[in-house]
Amino acid sequence: MTLTLAKAGKIASRHALLIILLALTLILSIASPTFRQPSNLINIVEQQSIIGVVAAGMLLMILLGGFDLSVGSVGAASSVLAAYLMSQFGIVPGVLGALVVGLIVGTANGVLIAVIGINPFVITLGMQVLVSGLLMVATNAGPVYGVPEEFTFFGLGRIGPIPMAAVTYAVVVFLVWVVLSKTVFGRHIYATGGNIEAARLAGIRTSRVTISVYALGSLAAAIGGLILLGQTSIGQPAAAAGWPLSAIAAVAIAGVPLTGGVGGIRNVVIGTLLLGVIGNALNQFGISPYWQPAITGAVIIGAVAIDTIQRRKRT
């Protein structure tokens, strides 16, 4: 009996975040007929797909023991550049231009962190301000129009009942899972985040790993910018300001320590959906949307505090 209870406790501990998500969804479904409507549940997944894509990239950077505060400005810059290029040259050049922006900014972050040795907080905060400033100068803080109507399928279209944004999110999640669990590069990410000096002594090119990870993380933000553009049809230079906080919250609530070296994509997906359910519940019950950033901040503080306490106990 004791063994069975202990085993059940381990299972509950391992799947605690999923249990919380399912329990909260069940409670809200009982409390609100509107919440349990299939259209509303699909809407939650569609709305969280952008943050989910950005969080998948953020996970890679946090596994290294860093993070990226510039993902919001990258998403905005990517959507604005894509909107301009699409209005002038078509969809393909716009998509390629957006992805190139993400790769350039992410690679620059990685080089400054890995080669120069600048702290990730400092460089990504500086990059966020730099990119946002250049974007405002280039657009005079005005939106960019002219996106072809066909591109809206990428943000608002559906394959059967499944939103296209969710399909894109699922593809990104699958690719991140493959990288982390099935490739040598993924093992190098964990090793570098766990102990960079030991990884270097083991022959891992930690600088190359860091640069590649930040490039991929920023590329994910650019994909998020493209989804946003597909949903709004407007390149908005002031958009995506809350992405860094939301993405870090999704990773933190998943139990991934900000010190790096431990974590996976599964719980990040659950954490992203949990934040979406909470935000949707606030709307359903008429609670001011201004509470959502406060709750997100509280989630980050709580998740980091719990992780710190658990690591102290293990030590």
C-alpha cells in the first residue's frame, strides 16, 4: 500500500503541471458555459500559438542559462519588414526577409555573449532597445499596410477545425523536441548549460553552441512575428512588447530552472496553455485585462522561488 502511494505520488509530481491545467480547465468549464464551448477552447490554442512559438525558442536559450529580452522587438521588426516586402515584392520575399531579421539579431546576440562575454541580460536588453528604436525611426512609429490577403491564411486559416497558427506551433514544438532529444547538438546544449567549463574541456565548442541557440531563439521570434502579421494584416512597430515576459513565464512555470542545463519542451507547451487558460478565464468573468501581466509576473516569481527551494533541498 505504501509503495503504491509512493508511486502515485511520483507520478503526480512528474505530471503536476498537466494535472493543474486539466483541473483548472474542468473547473472553468463547469463554472462558465461559454468557456467550455469548443470554439473558445480552440481560440485559446490559436491565441497562445504565437507565445508558444516564442517560448519554444526561449527554452533553448534558458537551457544555456540565459534568455533573450529582444524577442518582442524581433517579432515586431520581422512583421513590419515582412509587411513592407510583401506589399512591394510578394509573400515569399516578405517571409524570407522576416526570417533573416531574426537570424541576424539572434546571431549578433550570440556572438556578443559567447565571444565578447557580455551578460545575456545586458546585451538582449540593449538589443531590444536598439531594434525598437531603429524600427520606430524607419516607420515613423506608423503601421505598414499592403499585406496580400492570401497571407492571412497563415495566421487565421484553418485545416479542418485546427487553426493554421496551431499547426505552425506544433511543427516548431516537434522540431525543438527532435533537436533536444535526438541530436548531438541537443546534448551539447544541455552540457553547455549545465557546466560550460566542463563542456569546453569535453571538446564541445561552447561558443558555437551559444551563437546557434540564440540565432534559433530569435528565428522563433521572427516566426511569431509572421503569425502575428497573418492575424492582423498590419506590420505594427509597437507590437509584441509583452512577448519576453510571457515566454519566460511559460518556461519558468514549466519548471525549467533559469540556471540552465535541465528541462524539456513538453511542460513548456503545458505552461503556455495554462497561461492562455488563465487569461481567457479573466476575460470570461469580466476581470480587467490589466490583471494578466500582474498574474504572469506572479507566476514567474512563484515558479523561480519553488525551483530555488527544491534545488536547495536537493543540495
